[in-house]
Amino acid sequence: MDGNSHFTYIKHFMEDQETNQLLVDSLKLKLEKNNYEVEYGDRSDLLLVNSNILIETAIPKGSYHPSTLPVNFITKNEKYFPNGITSNLVGFGDTKKQKIETICDKYLNEILIVLVDSFSDEKSKHLKKSISNTHNSFWLPIVSKNIYEGTLSKSFEKRSLFSIIKPNLIDKSTNKSFNWIQLSITWNLSDNIRCESHFNGEWWTEGYDLIKSYAESQKNMNQYFTQKQFIVLKELKK
């Protein structure tokens, strides 16, 4: 797997390539501690995980709060997602080390564990979530934990975002055997709501409508709070 992607040109304009390399090196150590097989790609700022997942990172140019570190990740597999799955995450901390540590944990827990698990032959633990699709497909979902960030309101009703969009997947049509869904909701201090719903990297209106309805049902959310979930759907023929 090579490292050619739209991230290559970003790296030429990054203000802090040294921090990006520290991030890559720290992520490699963390993955190795989690018993993943990891090696550098054809550049020292690329990681190849379990011989089938390539990870690129870029710290975008700009001015940010000193306690934050925004990082763009792109995760690729040449067969199932050759154009990459893009994730924009933010690390927090008082020091560079703390910010890198939190961003590595986020990427691992929110994205990479699900992708690595999706290549595993172990299917039994996911079968209870399986979906029989009307398009002659049987989908096996591999689902991340619900990720919560911010101050949780006492009245907040916790629901898995996957459980909210699952009924809609029965009639969802796709010509791919490997699919991914990225869902997120952000409530801000003015009780405004921002929802994002992507299916294979494309805007997914049906999923958006479902999570927006759920988001609007929450009460007294006049504070910053985010809920996210990442889902892989593997097709098994009936």
C-alpha cells in the first residue's frame, strides 16, 4: 500500500511537521501496546497496521486554542476503502505530550478498533446486531462505543446512535460489500444543534433526519456536548 493521497500536499504546508511526526511515533507505540502489528510505511510519517490498514495524519495550518491539537486522519485499505476514511479529531491538554496522548486515544477508540475488528474472522460477537436487508444482503455491523464529550445534562437520555438509524438500514441500497457510517451530534451553549451523517463518505440525509430528531428530543442541553459513533457494515450474502 502506498502513501499517495490528497493528504500528501497538505503535509507540504503544515506549520508543525515535527509535532506530526511525534504524533505518528506515539500512535505507533500505543498500537503496539495494544498488540497490533505496526510498521512505518514508505515514509516515516505513515503507519501500516496489520499489513492492511494505512494511516496518514496531518495537522492543518491555522491558529488554535493553545490547549487543543486538531488532527486530520485518513485511514485506507486498498480493496475496501482505497480513497480513505477521513476523521477530523481534536486532542486536549496542557502540554504537547498530553494533547498527542488524547488524540491517539480518540483515534484508536473512535475509529481504528472498529476497522481492525472488521477484518477479523470472529463474527459471533456482532451477530446479535445483524441486519437482514431487503436487497438480498445480510449485514454484519461492527460498532464503536458511543463517544460522549462535554458536560452531560442530568436529563440526557442516552441512546446508541446505531440503534436509532438501524431500522433505516433494512431498505438501504449499496453496491459495496464493505460500508461505513459516521454519525455525530453537537449541542452548543445556545442549545443549537449540529448533526452530521455520512455513509461511505457521502452525506446521508435519512440518517441525518433520524439523529436530528433524537437530538431535538433532548431537553436542557444549553451547554457544549457531543455524541459520536462509527459503524462498519460488512455484507454477507444470504
